[in-house]
Amino acid sequence: MQSLLPFLAPLRSVRSVGFVLLLSLFAWDMAAQKLPAVTLRDLNGKPVNTASLAQSGAPTLICFWATWCSPCKRELNAYMEHYAEWQKRTGVRIVAVSIDDARSSSRVAPYVSSVDWDCQVLLDPNKDFARAMQVINVPHTFLVDGKGQIVWQHNNYADGDEDEVFQQLLKYGRK
Amino acid sequence: MIFSCGVRGRRAAAVLFALGCLTSGLRAQEEGQLEGGGGGEDAGRVTGNVQLLWQSYAPDSLIGAVVPPEKSALNAYGNLIYTRGNFSAGMRYESYLNAVVGFPGRFKGTGVGYRFARYSDPDVGLDITLGNFYEQFGSGIVLRSYEERALGIDNALDGFRLILTPVPGVEVKALLGKQRLDFNSGLILGPGLVRAVDAQVTLNDLREEWAARDLRVTLGGNFVSRFQAGSTIAKDTLVLTLPQNVAAWSYRLGVQRGRWTGNLEYATKINDPSADNQYVYRKGEAILLDLTYAQRGFGWVLNAKTVDNMSFRSDRNVLLFDLPINYIPAITKQHTYNLAATLYPYATVVAGESSIGGEMYYTVPKETRLGGPYGTRITLNVAAANGLDTTRLEGVEGATLGFRRNSWGFGPVKFVRDVNVLLERKINSDLKLKYAYFYLEFNTLATPVTTTFKGLVYADIHVLEAQWKTAPKQSLRAEVQGLFTEQDKGDWATAILEYTWSPHWFVSVMDQYNYGNPDPGARVHYLYGAVGRTDGPHRLSVGYGKRREGIFCIGGVCRAVPASNGFEITFTSSF
């Protein structure tokens, strides 16, 4: 049996490819993405099921960030400058999900308070939600429409991206 | 060049190409369905991502550039997760053809590096995973499996995990598995077996009348056991039996009231002679404390940590990044400016250290003399770590226990001092300025980040950053940095220019110049340029230039990356 193993090795790779293709077939049939269910904690230590983050009838903006990520902080600071107006026009709610781990997660609450972000902040210290949302790098922003479906996403932040976010919010926001 | 790597390479490239095509197909499908009002939910859904990193290597004797024989390298990953109701299954396909320089060179070939099946029903409080999974108990000081892909660090468990929530506020986790050690056309696991349980109770969630109380209290505890077949080793004149079963456990308390939050965790480990501790049997201990205060416009955090012999691995004979069961965070801040982040980054000395640090944030209100028209932000950060306060033991005790710790406080050997301040001010609607100063004392014997100097490096770092909105949706960002030191490689300067056209394009150029190197031949410019495009969740960038030898860190874990010269193409996509 042992001597057969080298001959079986190539089959293992073929099986892997087959598995990918099989999963891909499901993909062609897929519905628009909905939010996966992961239990995170907010800054008060209260558990929050991420599947419940979407609002009914109004959009939700989910922003993955970290205290060590300068573009992330620039992005959320820029959004916060417009947040009151965006809420008024589209009903949007912003949720900032920090992927800071045990090294820096204790910095999240004081930082957020000092810059006065008026949004829900969740902690994802072992990237469980980030992994489920297929986030590779931060910042990564998702727009969830009023039916709970992810309708737009953006990886990276450059000055002025908030204009595109606003255009998307107008498209999917409260009419 | 990518396709010159044999059959396996072509197969992997084909799969990843198929995933890439799928990406655009899925987006089209999504949009079509949304316009049609959705549908097809019963078939479940697939999400995924693709990540490619390709580098070419050219000779450059000036910087000692590494040129592997194949002259190019590719790391590629494709993730898929299929979800239907409470069921999900996923896999990650990985390719190292060959692994890029700086990654573990033993990562080879293509294959599945991660796969799982999971059933999670929050209504009945049941969550079962078979296959690979990542997990963290408390702060991770006793158990954390996680992935830092950019560093090649992945200690995913492979086995079985059960999470139960019998009543609101109570969560119990149990797991059993082996850890990922290596990759050679597939997953290679380490020899040790990890068995672990964790329980956490949030008192406020137990009774309705406690839920609305200002004071929130969370209690937790865990027990982790490692089994590895034992043997004996000879040490001095002794023959020592290596324990097969090693245990570690911790207790934690979290308290939150109003603006205050406190977290305390105490951990112990017994019976673990290992390569990390020169095979001594003394007990490991750690204590971690975080205290934070947060109010509008102001906040601070205090961190204190002492770790003593708390390196815990699923193979007693491995070192560095291999098979860690736990995670010990560094006390220092993870800096973002190039010179502060990559020349002397501190990582916890796992054999033992005592440390304290803190950070304060303050926004000077706008319309004041100091605050200006938009307010001024001040961040002050301090961190200090020393070796433990110990007494060395002699004779048999010395061979079996090593030393005795006298207190939880600082010992005489300085490991690091890091004091830094960041000032941020918006001058007008188009211009923002930042200034940062860092004072650093860094013991390169404790954290060996350089081969050219052994001892304490004293460094001052100054950074000036300007961000200028040049036109609607266009922005120029410029950084000038200087690191000044009498030790090691001497003075450095860095300049960065980055221009962005929102939301798609960016171009950047960076020059790092070691103008103060005591060796005039090593006073080299490291010039690197990149251009890239982002389109929603898809991002492509192409760079060319010299990549400096240095330390690349994420989340307190660092890996040495050798110098290289050449092209770099990165592509990431999520769907």
C-alpha cells in the first residue's frame, strides 16, 4: 500500500482542482451576498451577531479598519465629516469593524472617543468576521442595502473616495 | 516566467485564473440578480477571494540582493466559502512557485492548505467545525491560532471544534487538533496534539435585571493541553525525561463601567522543557493588564505585562515562527511610518520580559488658539520593556530550572524604550499636516533585528507628512523622514511621494537613503516606484525597484526580509 502512495500524489492535486470547480458551479447559481453570522463584541463588551447588522429599508456601510492602518483612519475620519448629512439623505448607518488583535485592541475605544466617531464600533480580534467577508487587506468597505444584500465594496482608500461612497448611498439609500 | 515552473505551476495558475474569471462573472451575476429582485437563495452562496504576489529578482551587489536560481517567485491564494443556511464549507488553494524571498523557503508547490466544514445554529447555541479553524481564547496568551499571510505565519488547527452557548451569556468552547507547520503541495501538520477547553460568562447577560446595569463583568478561564511523544535528553551529567503532556491555563476578568474598561488575565504553564527555554522544567507565568478611559475628545490606555517562560508550542523542539499555540503581543505600538516601523521593530522576548506602556489621545477643540479652525489631534505613546528580575540557579537546580524570578517587576537589562508623539492638524480644506517624533532605545541583543550591531541603539526619528488636495478627487501625499543614530547603520532618510486619483488610480515613489552608514560603500539609495488601480474589491499594482533588507512586521510578529531588486506585481480580489 505504501508503495502506491507516490502514484496517488498527483491525484490529490486533481481532486483539489475538482473541489474548486465544484464549488465554482455553485457560484454561478448564487444569490447576492448576505452578511455572514459571526458573533463580535462592541466596545461595551456586548455580543453582536453580524448577520443582524443590516438595517431594514436603509443601507449600512461596514468598514474594516485597524488603529495601525493610516488609510483606514483617514477613510473613517472622512466619512464622519459627512455622516450626519449622509444619514439625513439616505438613512445610512456606519459600522466600523476593528481587526486590531490583542496587541492593540485596547487602543480602539480611546482612539474612537478622541476623534469622536459617532458610529457603532465592533472588535474582530482574530479576524473571524473579516475572513468570512473575504477581506484580504484593510481598509475594505462594504455597502449593504436595505434588503440585507452586499451591493458594493471597495478595497483601499484615497482622498475623495467618499464622493463615490455617497453616490452609491444615493443609489441604494432611502428614497 | 510564471509558467516555466512545471506541470504543477500550470495547473495552479489555471485554477487561480479560473477563480479570477469567476470574480468578474459573479459580479455580473450579482448585478443581474439584484436588478431582477434577487432569487436563487436556496442554492446557497459562494464567496471568495484571490491574492497573487509575483516578484522578479535581479542581481545588485551594492545592496546584497538575493537572486534565487529561478529568478522569479509567485505566492498565490484562492479562498472559497460556500454557505447554505447554517452550513458552510470552504477551502484555500495555495501556490508557492517558488515562495517569494522572505517567506519560509520550505513552502513549496500547490495544493489545499486549509479546508473546513461548519454547522452553526445560533438559535440553539451550537457551532461545530471539522477540518481547519482559527481560534482565540481570551487575549490569546494561552491559545491563539491565526494567520498573517503576508508573513507566511499560519498555525491553523486541524481537527474538531465545538462551541456551545447553552444560555445567553455563557459560551463554552472545546477543541482538539494538530497545528499547521508547513506546506509542500498540501498541508503538513506538526507532531503535537492540542486539546483545549474555554468557558466565558458575561454576568450581565445571565439575568434580565442585570442587563441594564452600568457595570458589566465578564469572567473566563481555559485549559490547554499538548501531547507529544516523549523521550529523554542528556543535559550536563543528567538524563532528563521530557514530559509527554504539557498543560497551560489562564483566568481572565473584564470589567466595564461608563468610560472605564479594565481587563486582567493571569496564565500558567507547567512541565514544558523546550528548545525555547533550554529544556528547563520551571513553571511559566504571565500577567496582562489593560486599563482604558475614553470620553469625547480624549482617551488613554495603560498596558502592563510580564511574561516568564510562556513560549508554548505543539512541538517542544521548534523555534521562531513554528507551531506557536499561544500569542504574546508586543508592548510597543505598531508604527506605520517606514523608518520607525521597519528598522528597529520590537517583538516580545518570549523567554521573559516585564513591560509597561500607554497611549493618550487628545483632540484640541477647534476655534481655539492651539486647535485652529478644525481642531488639532495629539497622540502620545510610551513603551518600556526590560528583562526579568531573576537569580540564576546553580548545579542540578540550574540544569533543571534555570533561574528563579524574584518579582513581577523590571530586571536590570533594558530591552526597549519607545516614546513618540504625533501631531495632526488640518490647515485648510485642502491641506493637512502631520509631524511625528520618536525616541528609541533598542537592545539588538534581546531582539536581534540587525547583524551589524550588538547592543543598545539610541535613535531619534522625525517625520513630516503633508496631504494636499490638488483638485477634486485628486490628492498628493508627501512624507519626509529622518532617523538619526550613532549606532548600527547610522543615519537614514526617507522621502515618499504618492498621488491618487479617486477612486481608481495611484502612483507612488519612495527613496530610502542610508546616508550615514559608517561604511561609505553602503550609503545606498533604495528607490522604489509603484503604480496601481483599484476597482471596487479588485486591486492591481506593479512596482519596480530596490527592496531594502529589513524587518517586516504585522501585529507584533516580525520576519526578516533580505534585500532584493526587481519587479513586483500584486493582485487582490474579493467576491
